[in-house]
Amino acid sequence: MLTLETLTNWRLNKVTIYPPTYIHETAQIGAGTKIGAFGNIDQDVTIGKNCCIQAHAKIHTGSKIGDNVFLGPDVTLLNDLYPMSHKLSPVFIEDNVIIGGCCVINPGVHISENTVVCSHSLVTKNIPKGEVWLGNPAKYHCSIDEYISKRTLYEGEQK
């Protein structure tokens, strides 16, 4: 059960949590973070500042998420390489990462800063800094600079 102190601290730090969402009392959530409905955040999870965790996200025990991270709807961060083992291998996501909807990140994967994982991808290995990955299993698609150029062009076409 979440304590009144924990809930008060989250409110003071402008953490927004849309119910119903399960958050273990040992989870740490940074200021300005928003967490969508129907999520599951297990014990000893750390989520940084100004993150956006969309609805139905599942973040399993021990996972660590940096600042300014976007997790799309139905993203799952797994932590058990050989279920039901007694050894957990949590996911580690650095700052400024975008993970599209319905992605699955396998146990022990490290996603470096300034990267993008496209929707419906299955990430089975570490992703280096500044890359965009997609597919099942996820593979290198382009650089973050190419991604930003494509996004800028796309946004310009929308006006």
C-alpha cells in the first residue's frame, strides 16, 4: 500500500498518475512525470524527471528509466531472462529516449541516451547512443539526426 507521505511527495513534485494504475510503494518517480491509466510499476523501479509513461505500460521490478523518457502505450519492460528464475535482469533506459507503442524490451537490455525504438519492436540487445531501431527483433534503422530531419519535414507538411 502506498503511504500518505509517498503520495504527498508525488503531488508536491507534480507527478501525475491516472487511475487505475498500480505503483509499488518502493517505486521512485521524478518530478513532472506523467503516468497513464492501467499501468503497472513494480518494486524498486526508478523513473526520472519529466517522463511520459502512456497507458497500459508494464515496468517490471528493478527497471531504471532516465529523465525525459517517453514510453508509448502498451510498452513492456521485462526482467526475467529465464522465467521463473530467482535472478532478475532489469532494463536500463538512459535520458531522452523514445519508445513507441507496443514495444517489448527484453530483460537486461540497456538503451543508451538520445535513441528511438519504433512501435511494435522487440528489443533483444543493447542500443547504442543516437540510433533509431525497429522491427522484430529490433535492428538499426537510421541515426537520430536522420530521424529528427524526417520528423521536422513531416511536421512541416502538417501545417
